[in-house]
Amino acid sequence: MSTAVAELKSTLPAIKDPVSEVASISRAPNLCDHLTLAEKRHLLSKYGHQSSAYFTLQQDVKIFGEQHLGYIAYHPQTTPLGRVNIAFANPICAINQTKTLVHSFLQQIPGKSLFIGVDGDTANCLSTLGYRSNQMGTEFSFNLQDFKIQGKEKKHLRHAANLGKRHQLTIKELNWHSVDQQSVLNISESWRSQKAVNSRELKLLTRPPVFHDEWQVRKFYCFKGDKLLGYVFFD
């Protein structure tokens, strides 16, 4: 087994059959291994249709691509089998450019490659290179303008909303400088201490919280009176 792909929409992880990657790839454009933050944000705004696309802006991950084409975010990992490049989201590019970008990535980045968290279009592209895929889960989308909370299946949402009213909780969208920052950090540490992996923040298939204002991120805080009870960040 040399590589694998996972997809979280109609999720296909794909595992590479033992065929030559390079032999199946025609000449691919020579791309760079870095982009500026402004270039990544521009491409993300244009092509980041996947819910986890924002995760590609995490610090300490590598970028492969070109400002007029798009990019792949990946994290190289040393394993007993050698270097494995973990690409953890769809390529950030036009769908019709996915194959060009993936071809270049496989040609130019050394080591084996594992694709996870990609959707069906990307998995289908990878299948033309000899990858096999496995479904890992389903991702749902809702039109918020038409979303209703009536009906038996939504009773838990009504219960949560009514519970908040009964306990006089309030939700506020605030910038970082308008909250008690130490209280936010304490809540994060307390929550993480109850988890199986509690020594560090998880990343790649999720995104560690960033405790300052961020581009295109909305941050909400729950209060009872003046006491901060919790928070949630939306990319």
C-alpha cells in the first residue's frame, strides 16, 4: 500500500495501488512550494467550497501550488515506511484544474502521499492515477434561510434554545479584545483536559482555536450575566 485517499462528503478514502505514479503522469507544470498569505486567501475565497477548506490556512503546514492555479495543503510525516505527505482537504483550485495540480504534486513532492478528507470529485480524479477509495462518513449542508426547527426530529434544538432562555443565557458575537481572554483560555484548557488527547490541540482534519481576531472567522460567546460559560468559532 503506497498511498490513500479519504473523502468526507461522499467520502471515498483512496488507497493507491502499487503502480508507478510518475509513469502515469504526463508533463506537469513546475509549481512552487510556497504562497503568500494574501495569495492563499484569494484562492480560498475563490475555490474553497469544502467546509474544511479553511483548515488549509493552519500554521505549520506546507503549501504546494501557484497563485494562478491553486494549491494543495499537506503535512509531511516521518513513518517506518518513510516520508508520507498527508494532504488533508481538497485541492484549493477550480475543479477542472484538480488533475493538473495533483499530477504536479505527485511528481514534484518526494515521498508517498495520503489524501484524507477529500470529496468525491477529488477521489474520482485520484482514481485515474490508480488510487482506491473508502467512504469514511457523510457531510451535510443546510440552507439556513429555509431551515426550520419544527417537528419531532428537531425537539432537541428547541429544548436547547428554551433551556438557554430559562437560565437567562445570552449569546454575543464579539471581537477578541471585547472578551475576558483569560476566561476563554481557561474554558479551552478545562474542556481539553477531559479528552483522550489532552496534551495538545488537534489539527489537520480539524483546526486548533486561534485566540485573536481572524480573517473570515466569526466568534460567539455564551454568558450568564457577566460570566463567560463557553464559546464557538465558525470558519
